[in-house]
Amino acid sequence: MTIATRREQTKEMAATFSKILCPIDFERDSMDAVDLACQLAKQNSATVCLLTVIGVPPVGATALPPVPIFPNPEFACYDNPR
């Protein structure tokens, strides 16, 4: 499938949407999905709703060390304020 064909299909699909739900976990792939959702929304006067879900650890995981909120290195600067 060529890029031009994919863009045409994307435009056809986007024409049917007025609201776009975009789940994110702040990883690179999900941020790319946000960019695409925004492009589609702009083309079709649609609304983008972002959804972040944080899983609850299992009961037996209480002995594990805490996981930082931003494990992605791109966001490491938020963990260590200067």
C-alpha cells in the first residue's frame, strides 16, 4: 500500500467521525497517535478526547519498589526538578 493510498483511505474514514477517542500512555507510539488524531480532527472539524488509564497493581505486588510516573526517558526531566 502506498502512502498516497493510505492517506486517501484515512481521509475517507475520517469523514465519518465527529469525535475521536485517543488512548495514550505517553510512549512515542501513543504520542504519534495523538498527532494523527489531531490531524484527522482538524480536517473534519472533529473533537479529540485523550484517555489515560493507569492499572492498579495486583495485591501481591505491594512488596515491589514503586515505579516512577514517567518511566519514558523523554520525560525524565520531570522526575528530577532542578
